[in-house]
Amino acid sequence: MLLLTDVFGATPDNVVRHFSHQGNARAAVNGINLPMLLCGLNYAHQSLEELRQTALNGGRNGVKQDGE
């Protein structure tokens, strides 16, 4: 299961990290944005590690400055 949270250190992230340390979750990503979420939804057929990397790449590539 890939778990996505909005802000590192906020309550949802703390709960996810607590459960992931107990082995109940296999992957977590925090600081999500809309491009990251959409990539995760559109590539749900990927393996967990591929999906985590796809979501991270989508998040990074989805943040642009005007003029780029």
C-alpha cells in the first residue's frame, strides 16, 4: 500500500509514519501535490516501488516557475 500525506510532520504524516514503522504500510510519501496524486492514480497498475517513484517524479515535474 502506498500512503500519501500532505505535510511532513503534520498529524496525518505522523500517523502514517507510526504505522509504517510497525510494518502495516510498505511505502509512504509526504508533501504531495496534485500532479503527484494524479500520477499515482493513473499508474496504479505499477508495482509499489515503481508507483512510489512515479508519484515522486510527477510531483517534482509538476512544480514549475512561470517562464520555464
